[in-house]
Amino acid sequence: MTENIIHDITILSGKNRKGEPEGFDEIHIKPGDTISIVGPTGSGKSALINDIEIFASRDTVTGRQILVNGKVPPEHFIRDPAKKPVAMITQNTRCLCDLTVEEFLLMHIRSRGYHDQDLIDETVLLANQFTGEAIRRKVRMTQLSGGQTRSLMVADAILISNTPIVLLDEVENAGIFKDRVIEALRRYHKALLFVTHDPLVSLLSDRRIVMQDGAVVKVLTPNGSEQSALKQMLEYDAAMAHIRELIRAGELITKAVTA
């Protein structure tokens, strides 16, 4: 699957839990877009990305329809995992296979019909940009931490699956550097939809989809007025990351620490 096949994903509106129409007609997602999905717990955020992941066709509880390039997606997008243009990564990602990282990635590379084993090194190198705990090729997948696993899955989605659309469901607390993930996805021209409660992720996004009562109630496009708040959140996040690493290293935090 290559990005240039997907020019546009369209979400056609459905209804909320009361059966009332959602607060939009169409939402268009293009490779390179960064969109955060926000709202209180139970507001329907995960249901929205699930609709995208399965290419809903008015056949889910939300009544939404997902189009690809303005048309009903082909059947192989839905049924064939190797041709699916969407990768979804959640907090609950677990690896049950007793393979090393190297073996796992090689199996995926071969299943995609690739022959470039350099992708293993490239994928591990990219994954290690997202996690503070270095991933090694010879470590078994079942021994990876949650943050390492999700970092590897994101890198895999970018380089091996090469899907133009990446869905992340509340992974910000899983030990990954979210700003680096967003920057990498933009660099590789992937569309990112991020279900999140994290204000920094929301401020880093190009648009915010606001959910309530199972429906989209608003789509916000920041106009630059949030730059000051974003700068403050980046400084705060960097300081927290620095303190976190000091604690992991066994240091005592005896005075105010800045990044």
C-alpha cells in the first residue's frame, strides 16, 4: 500500500445516541493531516476511529459512512490486511508471538512481499526515537514494555505497513514521546488521527474533532491564537520528561528542574 493511492478519506455524518444528526456534513482527511479527537470519557471518540478502521458503511451504531477518494472503498481494503490502508494502534496492543523483534519484523516484511531486510534496522531505529527504553533486535516481542511495543508498532505502520492513515487510540500514557511521533508521521506524509486527553497532543494537531454523546459536535481549525499556549505546554512537557528520566535513573529531585 502506498500513500499516493489514497488522496482523501471522507467521513459522512451519522447520528448521536439520541438519533439526532451529527454537527457536520463531511470531514475530509488527507495524507499529512494531523487530527486530534477530544471529548469526555464515553463521548464516542474510539467509536469514530473504529468507523474509519473498518470503513463503516451506515452499518454501525453511529450510522456513519467512510469513503475513499470520494467512493465506497474496494472490498480488498476491508478484507485483506495486507492491502488495508489504515493502521490502528491502541493502549491495549499486546504481542503474543514468541519471536524476537528481528524475526517479527522480518515475518511482516516478507508477508508484504518486500525483500529489503534493511527495513528491520530502519524500523528499530525509528521506533527508538519514540521511546526512552531502547529496543534491541534480539529481544523477544513478549519482553517489550508497553511503550516499546507501541513505539515499534508505530514505526512498523510507517515503514513496513506503509499505511497512509494511522489511528492512535489514547497511547500518550504508554511511555512514548508523542511530539516525536507526530513529527515523524508528518515527515513521512501520513494522516494521523489521535484519540487523546492530552492537551499538548491537541495543541500540536492541525484540527480538533470534538465529541459529545456519541457524535461529532464541532470541528476546530486553530488560527494561530494558541501558539503561546503551545509553547508553554512544550516547555512543561520537556521539563516533565527530564524529571521522569532523572527518577528512572535513581536521582532525588531536591530542587526545581527545568528542561
